[in-house]
Amino acid sequence: MDLEKPPQQQSAEGCLTVAIRLPVRIVVFVLVVPVRMVWDALVVGGRFVRDTVLRPVGHALVRVAWAVLVWPWVMLWRHVLVPLGRGTAWLGRVLVVAPALWFHRYVLTPFGRGAARLPRAIGAGAAWVYGRVLTPVGHVLARLLKGAGYVLTAVGAGACMALVWFVGHVVVVPAGWLHRYVLTPLGHGVARLADCVARLVRVMLHAVGVALFWVLRVLLVLPALAVRRWVLTPVVGVLAVVGREIAAAIGHAWRVAGHFSLAVGRLLSTLFRWFFVQPVRWVYSTVLTPVGHVLRETVLRPAAEAARSAGRATRQALAAARESARQARADLRRMLLGDPGQPQAVTGREPEAGEARTLGSSTTALTKD
């Protein structure tokens, strides 16, 4: 990249160009200076308002919001809730935790240890009583009871044999004779009598059931069958036919009403199309569309072209005015300050295309001569 600025070439211009340029530059200068001064005044005023009004008001609003919304909660937390929490924690530690620790250390722990040792002592005493007292006494009682058991077994065996003989000869033998010769014949007779009575009752119940069946058949079933066959069946058939015909008539009427409503709807739609849609369409297509085309061709397009031409001319005039203003400022600066010195050519700023930047070469900005 070549940073050397080539010298400006003075183009050959005529006297008329110079004569027109100077008044135009003077006029543009006269017109641009007030606008620029107003713009600078507005910028300075805006910065002044921002720095002296808006920013302090913003800081004040932030501080007011902090003082109204945040600071009371901070003070409440810092000076009320935190000391209250610390005081509550200290009271809880003094009134609850310390007494509980003291009670646990000096009451519950000794009591628990004593309670743990008491069953051990009671168990040791009970073991000694069991081994030294109860076991020998138990052995002696077991031997005594064993001997008494032998005696009672012998006495009981003799008593049982006598009792068995007595019961066998006094109770069992008479009871067997009574069962064989008295109860058995009596039971057979009672069973036969009960069988005869059951047969008689069965025959009577069968006869009563048959009689009731025929009575109910004659009095209820046959009349009900006759009524169903000769009355209900024809009536139900007639009602079914009437209901079917009514349903068919309703369906036919529904279909005819549908066709009629369709015809009326088509008629109304046709009338609406004839009396409203087609006139509106005719007015739109024969009146509004040509008028719109005429307005577009005679008014809108020329207005748009004129607006575009005016905008283009305005942009060209503004560009020419900016260029004239720039030239006027440059001429004024040249008349007041003189011509600027010619820039000196600076060489060696960029390496050649074939060279590469390295740390050892002098083509970098730090090691450049």
C-alpha cells in the first residue's frame, strides 16, 4: 500500500468558471455558516442539557430509588433482623442448648449408665440364685415328683383296670343289648313310616301342583295368549305400519323442504347477484377502473416522476452545495492560513511483495531505521 500522496494537478479552467465559482461559494458560505452554527449550538445545548440536567436528574432518581426502596430494607436487615437473629440465637443457645447439654451430661448420662449397670447386676444375682438355689431345689423336686409318678402310675393302672371292667359289664353290655334289640327295630320302623309319609306328601304336592298349573293355564296363560294373538299383535302391527308411514312421510317432506329451500336460496342468491353484485362489478369495471387508470396516468405517475425529479435535483443541488461549501472553506482556510506545505514522500513503510516479515529483518515497525 502506497501511502505517498501524489501532488494535486491544477486543471486548466476558464475565467467564466472562476467568476461563477466565487459568488456561489460566497452565497453557500453565507447560507451554510448559520446552519452549522445552529447545529453546533443544538449539539452543545444537548450536551449541556445531558450533562447538567438529565444526568444529575438520573443520578438523583437513582439515589432516591435507592433511599426509598433499597436503603430501608438494608437498614432493616442490618440493624434489626441481623441483631434480632443473633440475639435469638444467643438466647436459644443460653436458654435451650446449654441447659440441654448440662442435663444430658450430668443427669441423663449418669442415669443411663446406672440403668445399664442395674440389669447387669440383677442378671448376675438372678444367675446366682438360679445356679445355687433353684437348680438344687428343682432337682430334688424332680426326683420327688418322679417317685410320686411311679406310685400314682401303679395306682392309676389298677384303678383304670377296675373301672374298665365295671364299665364293660355294667354299661357297655346293656347298652349293646338295648341298641340291638330295641333301638334298631324302632329306628327301622320310624324310617319306613317317614318314607311312607314323604311319598304321600310328594303325591299330594304333585297333584296340587298339576291342579294349580292347569288353573293358572286356563285362567291366565290362555287368555294372555289369546289377547296377544288376537288383540296385541294386530294393534301393534297397525301401530307399526302407522309409525313407518309417518316416518316415511317425515323423511319425504324433509327432502322436499330441502329442495325447496335450495331453490329459494338459489333464487335469493341470483337476485342478490343481479341487483347488487353485477351493478357493483359493472361500476367497478366500467367507471372506477378507467377513472383510476386516468388518475394514475395523468396525476399519480407525473406526480411521482416530478417527486423523483425534485428529489434527484435536490440531492444534486445539496451535493453541489456541499462541494461548493467545502471549496469555500478550503479557499477561506488558504486565504487565512496560506497554502499547506507539500507532503514529503515516505519510503520503506511496507516490504516488497517478495519479502516476508520476520523478527530478524528490519521490515517491522519496531526495527525500522
